[in-house]
Amino acid sequence: MNAARTAAGLASIREEGIPPSRIIPEIKKRHAKRLSLAYTHAPRLLVSAAVARFGSWQSALEAAGLEYAEHRLKVKRHSDEHLIGWLRALAKAQPTLTLVEFMKTRCNAREN
């Protein structure tokens, strides 16, 4: 990654982000404050620096003495029957709702 950035004339992640010596302390500090360490929730600069230094976010968390599985996002899985029931109820409540309108509503709800 850094070789590609250098070839493109950009600063390396190490030069513009978190110094390698601060990666583990920053991860531990977030953990102590009970802040999310999920890959998609952690600060981008921290994740980028950790991946550049350790090869993966998982390896960085493990180097900090943390269990990666404990910090992954847990996605609630629904059965097909549950989803079909939800879609039928939505279709009954809003029979003219289009997929585009549904997606806009869903995206707006995530931003708030």
C-alpha cells in the first residue's frame, strides 16, 4: 500500500497518520474507554496505520492483547419466514412504496 502511495506521489500512511509506536497504545486507550473497536467504527487513520504495520486489523487487535471476535460487529440474523412476514406487512401498510423510496428512507434512517 505504501509503495503505491509513494509511486503516486502521496505521503505514506505512516507519514500522515498515526506513528507505529502509537498504534497499540491508541487501541488500548479506545478499549479502556469502551469505544468501539469494530473495523468499520474505529478511526480510519488508526485502522490504516494498524493495517500498514500489522498486516490486518485483526492482527493489530491481537497484538494489543485483545480478542478480535469480541470486537466484531454482531449482525442479527433473521429467518426467511420473519423477513417475508415483514415484507408482507410493509406491502400491506404501504402498497405504493417503490424500491427506490424504500432505499432512500433506509439510507436516511442510517444517517440519523
